[in-house]
Amino acid sequence: MNAIYEDREGVVWVGITGSLLRIDPKSKEYAFYRPSDPVLKFDLTAFDPTAIIEDRGGTLWVGTVGQGLYRFNRSTGEFHNYVHHPNDPSSLSDNTIIRIFIDSSERMWLGTFNGLDRFDPSTGHFATYKRDLQSGAEYYFDIDEDRNGGLWLGGTSGLQHFNPVTGKFAGYEHRLDDPHSLSDNRVTSVHIDHSGTVWAATQSGLDKLNLESGKFTSYYTRDGLPSDRVNCILEDQLGHLWMSTNRGISRFDPAAGTFKNYSTADGLPGMDFTGWLTCFKGTTGRIFFGGFSGATSFYPDRVVDSAYVPPVVFTDFRLFGRPVEVGSGSPLKKSISYADNITLSHQQSTFAVEFAALSYSDNTINRYRYKLDGLDQQWNETGSDQRMVNYASLPAGDYTFHVQTATGQSGWGLPGATLRIQVLPPWWRTWWFRAVVAGALLLLVWGVYHIRVRSIEQRYRERRQAEEALRQAHADLIHANRVSSMGELTASLAHEIAQPITAAIIDANSCLRWLARDQPELDEARASASRSVKSATRAAEIIKRVRVLFKKGALQQELVDLNEIIREMMLLLHSEATQFAVLVRTELAAALPRVMGDRVQLQQVLMNLMINSIDAMKDVDGTRELTIQSQCGENGQVLISVSDTGVGLPPQQADKVFDAFFTTKTHGTGMGLRISRSIIESHGGRLWAADNSPRGARFWFTLPTSDKPRDLVMSGDRTGPGDGLHANNPSFESMNAGRPTQRE
């Protein structure tokens, strides 16, 4: 059925292939009409009406496919034909007419396959309007008029707006990169609703145009349409849009944005109402739809939705594509139609379930939705052609399969059919196996942990032993170096000790002589005895210092006065300095903070530096001067320097003197300065060397001070008699006479 029209008298005219059909609803009579053209007598299908309309004068106009436009006289049953003449520009533009429209000004417009034609019945002339005058084809399927008199056209070039006054076109087309453009360029129907909104039916959904923004809102099957292929749009008195599709008829509520779909279950003769633009709304509100499945008519306010929902049952159960029979060893203990639950092994986790609605009116209108609890998050909808659902490799667990059905406009039948499915895990994934494995892993981890702990403890003990051995070796090396240094001073130390002993013997003899007189001189004897005691005490002090340096023992951390250590080393090295005519000066800072360290090791450092300085000046002509300074450095540190006027450091090798086995002496070991640096660094300090101006070398070292309170030791103005270390030592006194030992 290609065209439907209801005239003013209520007579229905239907265009079918080969005839124009007249149906009188009152008398129930009908009649067929066809032109008397001789050509049409031999080809019954050549006359194919696709558009029917009645003008204000009551004349019926019929558009056809391939035969042009006909004017039909209902009184005589005669047809007058208007066709395209290539040599006549005022003739019809094309012989195929899909839509005839009479606007508010009573002008007749025709949508053809080669443009938009305006027809003047009084003259029989046509005026053709095209977007591209050079194009050979410009298809238009539908025409509607807006409030401003503009025409909206649907065709194969999208949605077009035509201004009858200017003859200009403005169009909207589909763009792949714009989701708000027209959904499809093939527009089969155009409708302007009561509010002035433009609607377009396309082959890919229903579109609503926003005239201000030029953007479209599209509706598809996912929004409720029965099909995306929309054919014709009509509006009822409530503002609802009715549209034909190839899957029945749908009603759309623009305010709510919802669809209601109607099918054969609701009384339709078929489902496919597509084809040509086969729809019409009569003056009484009656709506007509036609298409490949015939035609139907109804009053929208009298349509009642069917509430019938057919029951749904399971019809088949398959494993790996093969039907499962009921029997021993089968997961089905009874027919799937009556089964409530199924238990599957892990090797049967790929299965399919088939279902069907018990509806015998029209199975094609049945709709289904299903969901597998434990896997699907939402319902899955499907049509009547897909009634089997497959699941592959489901994990072990408990599932519930739900399926519900609906027919036409009915709601979903609740609760539907339910099937509980349990997929058992393999033995290696059962709870008891996991518990055994977890226990074994815990035992393994416990064993590895204890082995690891014992290994770490063993390595720790071995490391401690190695560190202790290293410390002992280092201490032994330091002691050996100290003993070696003391060995080099044997002659000097012997002289240093012999001098006070000789003085003590002389003073003791003097005391005896003073006492042996007839009249003993007690005052003189007392003075001699006192000098003898002082000399003996000095010798004992020297021996004590030497014994400390020779002593081998563990490190002892204590508060140390570096000024005091400097004086002690001067006492031990006095004879060595005197032997080589070395002048020794001290510049010791008053109130020098004490440091925390091993006294003997710090004595060894100073002794090494002072011996090296004396050795460096043995063969030097001119002044031989050894200067020891102490002062407060930066960041709470004590700064000590030992400088000489000797041969100086090796050129470009100032820092190499601290390398192990590096020496400039003929018989040196090359370990003294290396050991001295390690001692200073172990005390948190730093030892370095630099050239001394104008000649010689200067060695510096720093040590961190202690935060603990102490009694300050003040150095004297000079090293000599009266400092408690050099009593009765005229040679040392003369060597330093007249030189200040502390800078103000």
C-alpha cells in the first residue's frame, strides 16, 4: 500500500500498485480506478499511485511513480495526466512524485525525484526549484510548512529549509565528527508539531531540531524505538507523535521522552509499515498508516495497551554446543523446563540456555531480557530471534539466571523464569586444598625465615669478628708505628733521662757534703735535696710518658687537653730537637676546649708530625724552626697545626704523603702519616698538609670539641723553666730564650 487519503466526505482513497482504490466507510462500498491510457492496459503495474490530495475545489490529485501527476474527476472517473517534457521548462521536473502538499496560501508543491515543483493548476505550468540547478537528480520525500510560511523538505540530502519568497535553500546534514548533527542524510518524513518544533524521520532514528542552536537530539532503539528505520510521522490531539517503522508503530511522548510500541499483538496486520510516505491524519483525528504489511487506522485516544504477558520457560540446555540429556551422570536430573538448579563441574563451565515465551499470536513481537547474577551487572535485552544465551569459561561460583518476556506494549513479566547454576571449582582450588597449601607455605616460610635468621646471625658474627680483627690489626699497626717511632728516639730519650738523673746525683752529693761539715749547713743541704727530688721527679715523668707510649691496650675515650699533650710531646722530643739545633715554638690558645678521644693515639699523631718536621730540617741550612699552634676553629672544632722550615712537601704531591707506603725518607715505612690520618678521622676530624711560607711544610688537623664541662688549662707564656716540665734544663731553656710561645 503506497498512499492513503481521507477526503472531506470521509471517503478513503488508497493508492495500490495498478489502481486507485475508493472506500466508502458508510456504505462499505469500494471501487477501483485507473487511467484509460492504452499503454497502461498492457501493464497493470505501470500505474503506481504514491501521493493523494484534495484541493479546495474538491479536485483529487494523484502523484505516481514514473507516470507523473494525475488530476482525477470523481464524477466522471476520468484522469488528466501531467508529465515531464524535456524541451518544456514549464513542465513537470520528473515523472516520479512522492509527496503532494498544499500550503497555507493554497499553492501546490510536489516533491519529485528531480527537485521541488510548484504547480499552478489554472495554467498547467510547473516551476522547479533545486539546490543545484545542474544536478540530474534531487530527491524529496516529504514537505511540511512552518508558522512563517517556510517549507521543510525531507530527501536524500538531509533536512532542507526552503524559502518560497526568495527561492533559497538552507540545509542540515549528517556529519561524522558531530554527534549533534542529523543522524542520517536520508530523511523520509518531516513534521512541524503544534509548538513549532521540527521533527525528522530518518533511516537511523528520530531527530528533533533546535532552531536556535542548529543542533539535533536523536532517538534510537536504545531509547525505546522499535527500530531505527522511521518512515512517517503524525501528531495526535495530545501532542504525541505517532510514527511507522519496519517493526510496527510507535507512539512518542515528547514531554516525557518515552516510547510505546505496538505490534501484531496489538492488532496490527503486520510489522512493516515502510515503503512510500503512506500515512494520513483525517479531520476527525483518525490516523492512517500503510506499508508493505497493509494498512491500519485508529483513533489515538481509543488505543488501549494490552496487559497480557505470556509466561516464559526454559527449552534447552547445552554444554559446549551439544544438548544435554536427562540421565545418570548428567547435570540434568529432570527436564530443563522443570529444573530449578544445575550443578556443573569446572570442566562444564561453558554452557548455553535457551528459553521461549508461550505466546502463539505472533512470536516475532516477543521481547526478552536476561541477566546472570554473579556476572551481569544489568539486564540484556534481545528480540524473538535470539532466544539462546551462551556463557564461556565461567569461574567457579554460584549464579542465578533470570529471563523475562514482554509482548508488544506489555511490561516485563515478573518474576519470569529462574535457574540456579553452581560451577564447582577444580580440586586444586577448593578451600581444603588451599588450606593445606597455605599451611605448607607457612611452614616453608617459617623454615626459610629461621634459616635466614641463622644465616644473618652467622654473617653478623663473622662480620663482627672480622671488624674486631681489623680493629685489632689497626691498633697493632698503630702500636708498631708508635714503637718504631720511639725506637728512633732511643738515643735522645736516653740523654733526656740521663740529664735529670745526673743532676739528681750531683745535688744528692752536694747535700751529703753540706751535711758532712763540722757545722752542717742545713739550709744548703735542704736546697740540694730539693733540687735532687725535682730532677728525679722529672726523670720519672719522662719514663712514665715513654711507658704510656709503649703500652699496648684497648682504646679509651676520655676528655683530652690537647695543649697538655703538646707539652708532653715537647718534653719527649726535647733532646731530639736540641741535637739538630731545632728551635721549637708553641702558640697555644688559652681556654682551648677539650676533646673526646684516646689520649695515647692523639699523642702518637703529634709525635709523628713533630718527628717528621724535625727530620725534614736535619739537612737544611739556615733557621730550623718547629712551630706548634692550637686554636679554636669553626663549627665548634679545635684546630692544631705543626709547621717547619724544612725541605717541604713533594711538588704536586701534597696529598700523596698520606698514601700507604709513600715516603720521602731513605729508611721510612710510609705508614706514619697514613696511620695519623686514620686516627684523626676515627675521632671525627680531618688531617691535611700544605706548603709553609717561605719554606717547609705545615700539617693541620681538626677535632670536634666535647660538650661536657671541664677545667680549662692555660698555657704559659713560654716553654722553659717554671712550666713544670723543664726544670733544671738549661739547654732547652737557652734554645727557646727570648721567643714568645703564645700570641696575644
